[in-house]
Amino acid sequence: MSDFFNEALKGGLDSLTADQLDELIIMAQAKRSESKGKKEIKTSDSCPFCGSIRIKKHGKSKKGTPRIICKDCGKTFSSDIDILDQNSRLSDTQLAALYVGIVENQTIGNLAQKMNVSRSTAAQHKLKVMDILFQRMMAQYSVLDTEGKHNFKFEGEVQCDECFCTVSFKGKRDPEFFIFTLKRFPRHNCSNADQEEYLKKHGLWTRVISIPGYLKELRENTKRYKRGISNEQACIVVAADDEKNLIAKPVSVGRLETEDVKKLLSGHFDSDSTLITDSHSAYPILAKSENIRHVQIKADKHTEGRYNLANVNGIHSQIEKFMPESAERIPATKYLNQYMALFTWQWIHKGLSLDERVILLKRTLADSWDDYKESYDSIKSRPLDINTKGQFPNVV
């Protein structure tokens, strides 16, 4: 390889971002695997158990996967990219279906069918993978440089706007939470007879009828969905620049408040950034606190000079397609962070092929697996990371 080529290659690599380098590595791996006509095997550099680099090949597993043994601790393992395979009771076929299903954001029903497992098993595996992506994303957002400033920064023109998703308590089984906190029945209890049976079954009938007019109020609240922005809508702030930097995260229920957007975005703007938003009153305060230029597009206009919100509005449309159409299938609000992390990951790597994204997903999971200690129950019981404004508890 010539010196001229080496210099040109080095100069090109220096200009790439971390995400672009990851994509380049994955594309190169996929291309080399394709040219060899067989699956690429990534060799580990160190033992995942003790960290020792004194390792050597140690035959193959029953499934034909190359094994490696550590000379120090004596434990055997496969390549790093297959670390999830080693720690799972699922077969290789089921894991392959899981990775593809997550990359394609298949519904839980379709994923369970492809994996040949129960819906609960499919849901738990998908949630844990999405939670790894969420933890990794939040770690990237919070990394500080030597001066104590955020490494993750938007550059150039940054478009920012909110979109909304229906608040869902799917999976919640506490009848008192619905009857006395939300002041409505679960949505699946439609008829008056079903509602009375629900109250009697859980021993709440006497308490409800002892409050004048409360049963009627419960029934009216159950039938009626509030129109427009309300406490039945979760607010998702979406901010994106022209360099494929994206933040899409739920911050509150109802209308966006200044402190919510400042908590999410403060410290993430380059000094030369231009913030482009709609006429919401929270954004001028954010721009002033960040000391950046701010362009506000009035409600009755689509542009302000050459500035517009086309990019972020396009992302809103993609989020709508990403989420299920039916209100009954919308994910529980307490898992909305995980779903937005998956959406962000898919959006950043949308230029890759399906095979390349599957390889990248496995690589991402392998890089984070050693530090990930969460169980399904711990994810389920985690407090809501949004401003509920006192409408309901943060632990649901």
C-alpha cells in the first residue's frame, strides 16, 4: 500500500465522527464476509471474565462456534460479538430472529412468532436490548471533557420541536391506581356491567358508591379521551442537526415547560450553533442560557427566511410510523425511553443494510454487556424519568 494512499486514508479517517467510524467498520466487515462467502468471526482481544490478554484458541462448541480459553482464569468463551449468545438460553436461530426483529422494530406478536417463544419472553428480551441502547445513549449524552463540558454537542443549524404520544399504563394491574389516582376504569372495561364487576372483584364497589356522583365521573372519564395537548399525552422533545446528531426523549406529560427542555438540552450546543424552533416560549430562554443564536418560526408560517423545521418534522413523521397505530398497542409510558433509544439508533444508522445493522447491533450489545446488570424486574420497577406534574406517581 503506497504512502500516498496511507496519508489520504488517514486524512479521511480523521474527519469522521465516532458513529461514522462504527458504520465504516461494519461495512468493511460485511464486505469482507461477503467476499469470503462465509460469516465473519471476530476474535476477542481479551477475556470477558478477568480481562487477561493471555488467550488462545480452544476448539469449537457443539454449534460449531470457535471457542477461546483464558490462560489465567481458565474460562472458555466465544468471540466478543457473540457474548449474548453465550449468556442466553435461546438457540442461535431464535437469537438471529431477535436481532432482526429489533432492527426492524417488529411487533411483540410477530417477534414471538418468528422466535417461536411466548409473547412475554419476546417482550422481555426486546426490552432488555432496548434498555442497553438507552443506557449507552444516555452515557454518551452525559460524558464530560477535561473542562467539565459535554462531549455530545449539536453543530450548525439545530432544529428542535416537540411531538406527543398517548400516555399508556399497559401492564399496570393495580385497580386503586386507576380508580382513585387516574379516576377512570382501565380502557378495556367498556360496559357498565363489566365496570361494576371490576369494582366488586377488587373490593372497591362500596368505596366508590359511597362518594356521591363518583361512579358517573369514572364512567365519563373512561369514555372520553382529552383532545389536544393534555395530561394524557407524553411530550417528546426532538432535536437534530445536519451532522446526524439526534436527541429524541420524553420529558413530561402535557405541555412542554422551560425547565424540562433545559434539563435535556443544556450544555449540548456548540458556541456557533443556531437553534431553530417554533413559537414556544421555552426555547428563547434556552437559547439565552446557552448564549446561541435563536430563530423562531411563527405559528402561521412555515419558514423564517431560509430557516425551516422540515428536518425535525420529518423525524416526527418517522416516529409516528415507528409507533403502533392502535392506541391499545402503544408501549407503556414507563418504557418510552427505551423505544425512543431504539428509534434514535435506527435513525442514525438508517443508511446501512439490514445485515450491517444486525452486525452493528450485536457489536453495540457486546461492548456494553459486561457493564449491564439490569434484570427485567429492575427495568419494570424503575421510576419514570419524566415530569409527571403530579398527575400520577413516578413509580407506576
